[in-house]
Amino acid sequence: MRLAPEGLNIRDIDPWDALYIARDKGKIVNVTIVRTRQVNGQGLTWETSFGDQENLFEIVGLIPESESGLPDGISMNWFRNQSVAAKVKGIDRRNNIVALSRREVVEENLSRLLDQLEESERLYALIRAARPAGIVVDIGGGVLIDIPRKKINLSRAVPIEVQYTPGQLAKVEVTGIDKTSKRIDVAIIDPWQPNEFARGEMVTGKIVQTVDNVAFVQVRPGLVGIAPYPKSEHMGIGDTASYQVRKYDADGRVLHLVRWDDERIRGRRGQRARRIRKEASSPE
């Protein structure tokens, strides 16, 4: 039996055995989509990697469009750098190529969900893609649902791709199940209702976009407010901070915030205390 260097498993330096086992036993492997390309004139194909260690051996996984398991109308180009589950269908060790199928995994998981889910059930879905026409969510096991823009309650004046970004979780409700056509419909639960934020309340938000002196701050996926963004601001896109609510209007999709700065607040409180003491000590 071949020995691995001390501190390593043999699979860390030779992933081929694991891939052969996955092929022979129908096991699922997780891969990362590197790019979409044309392969030998056979149409669009996902090129995938198998993880950091396997990349050292330059093993390339290939998932052709026919095996992508994507519903009609969903582009392969939207999934770069995202992880997907697949089955190994073939191995070309001489050329370091592994043929994969995501379609089989999705079909199996769709059958499970059709049996398990019920209408009006609520669950968390993973946002896979966002574009002006709507968003694509994964409701489990790679089963993707395309939700059109008209069915999403959006924050005012904020691009949809800023409000919903790939990798986030959003809460959805099952609105329809058709076992005959193997179709599941879901809708994004309105993030503005029934959440009520009172003036002065503290919230945590992440800056998702800045325009001039305004920052768009995401409190949760789909709920984005605006806050002053002075030129002296030391925070940028992706940074998280505490904010204080100045105005909240769920029906109008309006949330106005101001960043909570402990030092600034202490300074204001100190000024107010000194003013009160001065007024109290002044002769009448």
C-alpha cells in the first residue's frame, strides 16, 4: 500500500481513488464551477475544479449543458465560482478529465422535495443568481426556481442585484406544487412585513452600494435602507456596522438610517451634560 507523507492522508495527494469510488458507487462529489466554455463544438460546458488539493494535479471536471440540470431560461454563465453537486460518469486519467452530471442529482432531489413539501410551507432558499428580470433560488438539493421581478417586493431605487446577491439566504413560501409536471413554485416572503422598526431603534446593516454621499445599507436580503455617507467615511462596500433608524415605512419601502458612532454619541452627550451644568450654575 502506498504511503502518504507524514501528516497527510493518501487522498490529499492522490484524489483519483476517491473519484473512481464515486463513479463506481454513484456517490455525489462537490465541485466548483470555474468557467463556462465550448468543448469540441459540443455546446456550452461547465469546467469545474475539485478543491485546493486536487487542483494541484490539474484535474478538470466537465459538465455539458445537457447534464447541467438547469431549468429552461436559466443561463450557465450565472454560476461561475459557485459550488454544485454532481455524479462522476467517466474518467480520462491520461488527460486529467472527469465527466460529470449534475442533472441526475437534481432529478433525484426534486422527487424528494415533491414528496416532502407542502403548499404554504416556509423555508430558507439560497440565492444563486440575480439580474434585472428577477432572481434564481435553490430551495434544496440544487432544485432551482426562477422568481420574476414582478413577484418581488423591492426596496425603492436600489437595483435588484444589490438587494439579493448570490450566496445569501432568503425566506420563501411554497405557492404551488404540481407532481404531474414536477413543478414547484415559490415566492419571496416580503422582508418589509411585518417587521416594524421604531424611530431610534438599533439595527445592524451591511453597506452594499454607495452613490455620492449616500450608502445603501442591507439589513436583511431584500430590505435595504439609505444612510448618509460622508467623504470622511472610513467604511466601504461589504463592511458591517450599527445603525439607528430615523424613518421606517413598510408600504413605501423606505428605511432611513444613520450610522451609530459611539465616540460621536459620547461627545454629544458630554456636550449636553456640560450645557446643563452650565445652565444650572448660572445666576438667575
